[in-house]
Amino acid sequence: MKFYGEISGKWKERNSKGREYWRIALKLPDGSRQEMKHSRYIAECTLGKVLPPKAVVHHKDGDILDDGPGNLVVCEDTKYHEFLHVRTRALKATGNADSRKCGLCKEWGLPGQDDMVTHRRKAYLGGVGQSVHRSCARKRTKTRGERRSEWRAYNLNLGYVKV
């Protein structure tokens, strides 16, 4: 690209999850040096423009060493990137990208069906949030009396409440 110079180096680094990815060093026209991920460089060259700072490059096949232009999707931010990963995991596990995993029992179900609800507080683009079965949530929820008796027993053990 005209706003980047030539690639002066390419090496592998590890991300926070321990997976390797390619990084490159670019020699800019003004003589300075800039480092960036190789996948981001390929996406920018393919599009012909610089990506916004919050943009994330997603690899369709999950192989972060495969930086082919046909394998890259530019996401507007990390939330949309996570949305793609959630749908990909659901598709691989159940054959339906709309399925969600219950946060309590870890079984898959469809929101709106299968007794599954999605808490949309953290939702982005229609449903990536904490999904739970109603029945699992009911089992976990304690009544006010149960919570009060547990708190009283806890305070008795600490010596705060005298019998």
C-alpha cells in the first residue's frame, strides 16, 4: 500500500491464550518503523484503506496463522468479533448457529424454546448474553427464608449473634 513501505521483518508471537500469530515490521516512507499483525496488514491492503483502531480481524476457519484474504473478516469491534465466535461454537456443537449454552447446566438449547432465556443486559446484535434454562435458574434461586437462615447460621459461627 502507498501509505506503508516495505515489510522489513516477519515473526511469530503468542497471544494471551498462548496461540501463535504472525507479526510484521514495516519500514514507513518517512524512515520510521511500525509493527502490526500480519492479518490486519492483509485486510488493509485488500480493502485499500486503513482500518479503524477498534476494528478486529476475524479468521473464518479459526486458524490464526492462515492470513489469506479469503479467510479474513473485518469486525467493527471486539463485541461483534465475540458474537461471531459464539455463533460458530453453537453451529459446531448443535448444527444451529442460534443455539446457546446454558450458563448453569452447560447444555445447549434455543432461546425462546427449550425453556431457555437470554439475559440481554450484555447482549449485542440480538442475543449474545448469559443464556440459562428457566428450570436451572429456579433450582439455583433460593427463597428469602433460605437466605435468611443461611445468613443467621453464618453469623452464629462467627460469634456475632447470641442465642
